[in-house]
Amino acid sequence: MDIFDFLSLVGGLSLFLFGMNVMGQALERRAGAGLRGLLGRMTTRKAAGLLTGLGVTAVIQSSSATTVMVVGFVNSGLMTLKQAINVIMGANVGTTVTAWILSLSGIDGENLFVRLLRPSSFTPVLALVGIGLTMFCRSDRKKDTGTILLGFATLMFGMQTMSDAVSGLGDAPGFRQLFILFRNPFLGVLAGAVLTAVIQSSSASVGILQALAATGQVSYGAAIPIIMGQNIGTCVTALISAIGANKNAKRAAMVHLAFNVIGTAVWLSVFCVVRALFSPALLDESASLPGIAAAHSVFNILCTVLMLPLSGFLEALVCRVVPEAKKPETQSELDERLLATPPIALERCHEVAADMAGCAVGALRDAVAAIYAYTPELAGQVREAEERADHYEDILGTYLVKLSTGQVSKEDSSEAAELLKVIGDFERISDHAVNILGSVEELNEKDLTLSADARAEMEVLTAAVGEITDLSLSAFLKNDLYAAEQVEPLEQVIDVLKETFRTHHIQRLQQARCSIAAGFVWNDLLTDLERVSDHCSNIAGCVIDASLGNLNLHESVRTIRRDREKFLERYEMYMNKYAPAAS
């Protein structure tokens, strides 16, 4: 092997790792909502968790990425440690799919069908289709499909380049001696662990081992311990991701390490005993690419079979290794580890935004209740809820901007933009709740009272505003288009109520039936309540935007009004419900 072969090896390895990375990222984006669905099935049942981990890892082609996601879920409180254990076990089995795909490079035979199965035959076609989809299609989903095909073609080309570069090592005595040295199981485990820890991908390190096996100098006796070590090395990624996380997230990362260390220790012992007592001839045979894929799969399945019944023991073990914190830990609402998987990060943003919406609407309800029966306790609740809504807006806004600057699909980018608009409107609703509370406190401090007519009108307006906030909240939380379409007609009625009640107020002032000081506060209340309805209209418009696939709120409003008959029917219904008091 000369310097040019070495450069080819480095180039092939670089293409291999690049292709695997590009393909994995594109698979995550392409999976989108399907990936959310898979992760939504993470339950306390062992089988469901195991299959979830297996399925997600098979989709995104990386057990490290799955485990990092799990650490993020545990850190955010979305998943318990018990759930995480089952998913991590499934991820270890799912990662074996990659080795089987790479083993296609080792197919031999001159039969037409066999030759078509070789990567050298079909990867050029995949690359051609991939570049066509990437360059000439506008759809993000088609572009991602093209990127997947290009990533796979690059990966396989890199694999072939590595195999060709090391092919000359088959006759090199030093290379032969190196793999004789690795027949020492402990050195083999160490080599596999170190290589995988450096490149942080067990799939990639298995691929490198398969490329070296093409020389014919890698025996099963040397390959099996290396494969066992690779499972330990892949834990480095999860351990690094747990730095700065809470204790349960650290425990989830430790579960990954403990699972692989215990599994390796047990099956390595069995391997050594079998080799010493029976000396199977298979261990001296040259490992083939499919043989390495099979060994990788069998080892990971055996580890899972061994450890699945012992999940309770694993949980107890990591709880002892990572004890309870002396000081209470704060829960991270949004974990940056999830940014690597935009569909999952967006799902978490929706959950946090739902909490924010509940705070904002709760603040408004309490503020309205204070108009009729003020108490210091209600005032405290309003201000506390408004502070929480502000906090949610800050962390969600920052997180969504970070998410949008990464590699996200057009659909995910639009969804992030919609969420940014919605959280701004909910935050403003909580601000208006505090303004309403301030007006109520001014009435109390100055010992002012509203006239009977003004109070009756306020009851009508607050009822209408209560209904519109309920509709907009339901539209957002449940993606309820029917509720969203009710909001705009009701908002128009609230505008009519505001102007009518303002006119009545001026008439009462002229007739000296209301004090000027109370009138100023009354006007402030009217303004804040009407502006709440405007923000509700914006929220409903965003829900409709999402269904129409556009970011133009005014277009959504025009779409609602375009169906004039329905719009007028709803408008008349709300006018009959609330406007008789305005006449």
C-alpha cells in the first residue's frame, strides 16, 4: 500500500462518512410527521418502547442520534427513565440495518440478477435520479428524497473506494499480523471501542470493518470482538450529550453505556469459553461482508434478549451511579438536543406553546372575574400567569429562531413561523389581562363604580370576549378549523359592540349618569377587551394559514369572508346573541 492508496483510503472514508451523515439528516427531514408518530408511541410497555427505538433508528440510520433524542426527551420530562431504557435497547437492534445495506458490496456472481444487486450497478442510477430530484424539483419532500439517494450513492462509492484502497493489504505481512493481534478478544474490543468513539457512529465503524474484511485478512475470530467493542464506543455520543442535563437525562445516557458494557462482558465471556472449549473452525475463516452484518445483528439481538428482562435492574443500577441531586433541579422545557431532529423539536414547541396559551387565557379569565369580584388572590394569579407567558414567549422565540436557521424542510419552516406569530398573540392577550386588572384596581383605589347600564354592557362584552378566546384556544390546541372559522365573524360583532357601547357611554356622560373618572377607566376596559378579540382573530387566522399552507394572514381572512353566505350566517348568529344589548 503506497501513499496514493492511503490518500484513496482517506478520500473513501471521508465520502463514506459524509454520505452517511447527509443521508441520515435527509431521512430525518423526509420522515417528518411519521417520525413524530413513532416517537409518540413511547409507552411504559417494553415491547412498544423496543419497537419504537428499533423503528426510529432504522428510519434515521443512527442509534447515536436516537439515543441523543432520548436523552433530550428525558431532560425535558417528555419521557421517563423506564421508557427510555426500552427505546435505547430497540435502537441498538435498529442500527444493524446499515451493516446489511453495506454488505451488498460483497455480493459475488455473474448472474444478471446478482450483478444488478451490486452497488456498482445501481448506485449510479440512484445518483442520477437523486441529482435530478435535487436540482429540478421544487418540492422539499422530493428534494429530500433526492438527497437521500445522493447520500446513499456517496456512501456506497466511499465504501467501494475504501475497499479498493486497502485491497493490496491482503498480501502485506504487517496487516495480517495486526489482525492476528486482534484475535486477542480484549484488544479487539478496545480497538472497536476506540474507533467508534472517535467517529461517533457504530454503523460507520462497522462499514470500515467491512471494507477491511474485503482484503480477506479479517477472520471472524478478530471481527467479533471488534464488533462488541464498537457497541461500547458508540455510547460516547450520548454521554457527551448528557453534559449539563438533569440527573434523569444523565441516567438515560448511563443506561446506554451500562447496557452495552454488560452485554459485551457477558457475551465476550461466552465467546472466550466457546473458543477455548470447542475451537470452532468458523473463527479462523475470513469474514465476509454479509457475515460481519450477521455477527453485528446477532450480537445486538442477544444483548437485547439478555437485558430486556433486566430493565428494572438497569434502572436501579444507573440510579445508584447517578444519585439524587442535593438541590432541586429545574426542568428544561425546551432541550437543544432536539434541534438535531426538527420534527420532534417542533412537536415539543407545540406542547410548550399549548402551556403558554393556557397561561394567557387563564390570566384573561381571572382578570375578567376581577371586574365583578376583585380579590388580591385573583390579582396575584393574573400577574403570575402573565409572567409565565412572558417566560414561555422568550424561550419559545429563541428556540424557534435557532430551529429555523438549521436544515429544516419548507413545511417545518412554515410551521415554526406560524408558531412564532401565535405565541406573540397569546403573550399580548396576557398583557391585556394585566391592563384589565390595572383598570379594576384603579376603580377600587379611587372608590369608583360603574353605572348599572355600564355594568350590564360590560357583562355582554366580557361574555363575547370569553367565547372568542375559548374558540381561538380550541382552534389552536386541537387544530380545529370549524372553531377557527367562527372567530372572525364574532370579532366583527365585538367591534360593533365596542363602538356602540362607547357611544352609549358618551350619552351617559352628557346626561351626568356616569362620572368622568369612572368613564376613563370604562374606556380603557373597552379598548383592552376589543384588542383581545383582535389577537384571537390573528390566532385563528394562523390555524387557517396552516391548513391552507401559506403565511398570509390577510389571505386567510379573505378566504373566510369569500364564503359570504356562511360568514354572514355566523355574523348574524352572534349579532342576535350579543347585539340586542347594543341597540
